[in-house]
Amino acid sequence: MVSTVFNQEELCTVILEAYVELLIKSDQKRLIAHYVSFLPPHLQVQWYAHFLEGVKGQEERQVCLQLAEEDGLDVAAITKRVVENIRNRDAAVVDPNVSMAINVAISEDDRQKIEAIDWLVFDPSQRAEALKQANAVMRSFILVKKHNAAREVFDKLPADSINVVYKIWHAKTGSTSLPPADDNAVREYMCTKAYLDAMESYNDWFSLYHHSKPSKPSGAEVGSSFTDRVAFEHRLKQYDQDLERWQYKLVRQTQTTKDRVYNVLLFMDGGWMVDRYEDPDDEESRPQQLATLRRMHIPALCLNLHHMLHSSRLYSECLQLADSIASEHYQLYKEFNKDDLQQLLRQIRESSLCLLDQNKDPLGYDLV
């Protein structure tokens, strides 16, 4: 008798799942939540998340979530599953030791992953989960150098997200110390912000230095008329003014970029993309991804910073960068492979030679 009842329940579930699938295919949004609510809890999450993956538009999404709440569905678990389903599509494994031509354009799949974060920002109580899921999506983008896509994900999260996470946890427990998973999520979010700010600032400097320098006007030809000579002098004066403005902007941009890159390299409390706490419930791939990000981007940031400092003739600061990399406190050198380290040493050597040309020793000190 028990076996018969069990089989009947299974059969009812199968029939109900088939009907829910039919409702989804026929886009009967008003009915789906109601019939999903009769399924076992784990299937409720599975099927309603599957349905929500195809829902577009903010208003329509909010309506679907409201219908789910009215029928007693676990909205938090469902929206989390939606984001996980979308972000795990075509998840690529990145080998940091392999150089590849990477298409940094935002694809349609990327766009879906970016917009999936919207599911978790409707309800402030889900802000910690929103941070974790957004971090995961941003990690996947930064691993393949899709910085613009990562920035779009970052911008999906309200600016007060960290404060909201702390306030909700304090209201719930009375404590201001977040649990390990949430603390790690907040820290990774801050690490990501520091990195994106640094890269955007460096790109601005690169564009300003290499593509925006005013061009000096060609001289007036021998025997040119008085009018032509006056016009040339006017162009030359305008060039001098433009060059002065460019140099001023460049100095400011160089300082801003240097500060932002060092914010990454010397990130507080253990280093960039390094958790403060162990989380036994962490995703299996996350620690490996964080380590890969460090190996990929810390050497690249150091090389970019040196290029900027050397190009700006700040040779002594190039040597200071070398000190930071070699520091046992920060241990940045551990993230370099042999080729990156040799490239850096060649660049440092060039800076030292330039210091010698300025009558300074190879470490940047004045010769006595």
C-alpha cells in the first residue's frame, strides 16, 4: 500500500512537472507560480528558476517574483538559482600560463550574465547573496580580461550594498562582525573595485600619453610671406599652451594611476584577492580562481606601472616599485613566473641606467 501511494505521488509530480513545462512554453506567467507551488520544494526552486531565466524587463520580473511570494515559493532560493544557472553557462577554464588572443567584446551570453544580477537586487535582504553572485560573474570576466563587462556587473549593485549587508546582519544578530562567507564577499567586492579603478585609470593614462600629445606645427618655409610667418607664430604659441595643459593633465593622471595601482598591489590585510577567513561552504572553484587572478594580474599591473613611471621619467619610483615587489611583507614576487620576472628585471635595469645618466647611483641616490 505504501509503495502504491509513493508511486502515485511520483506520478502526480511527473504529470504536474509536464503541465508546468507546458505553461512555461505557452508563457502563462500568471499560472506558473500557482502550479509550481504544488511541487516538492526542491522542484519548486528548479522549475520556477528555469521559468525566470526567460523573463525579461524589470517590471515583468518584479511581477513574477510577487506571484511567487503570493504562492509561498522560496524566492531567495529561486533567484539565487536563476543567477547560478545563467552564470554557469559555458563556464570556461582559463590557463594563466597560456597566452591567447581574447575577444573582449561583450557577447549576448555575457549580457545575460550581467543582467542576471538584477534578480538579486530587488530585495535588500538578498544583498549579501547579490555580492557573492556578482563577484563570481566579475571573476569570470576579469579572468578573460573583459573589464568592461565586469564594470557593468559592478554597476548593477547599488552603491550602498556593503552598508546594507552590515545593517541587515546587525539587525539579525546584534553583531557587527560578518560571518566568513559574507566578510570574504565584501572584501572581494572591494578588491574588484580597486582593480577596475586601477585598470581604467591606466587606460586613461595610456591614451593621454600615447595618443593625446599635441603635435608641434611645422616651421614656416624659407621665403614665406609675413602673413604666413605670423600665422606660424600663432600656431606655435597655441601649441605651447596646449602642450602645457597636456603636461599638467599627464602629471595628475600619472599620480592618480600610480595611487590606484598601488591600492591593488598593497591591498590591506593580506593582499589583493586574498580572503581573511576560511569558508568551509565556499564554492570549490573560487579559491583557485582567486589565486589565478593574482598570478595573471599582479605581474601585469607591476609591468604597466613600471612602463608608466619610466615613460614619465620617474626612475627613482621605478626602483621603489622593485622594492615593493621584493618585499617579504607583500610577497608580490611569488606571483611572477620566470618570463615575467625577467621582463621586469630588464625594465628595472633600463631605469637604473637612466638614473646613472642623471648622475645618480643605480638605486636613485645622488652621487657624492
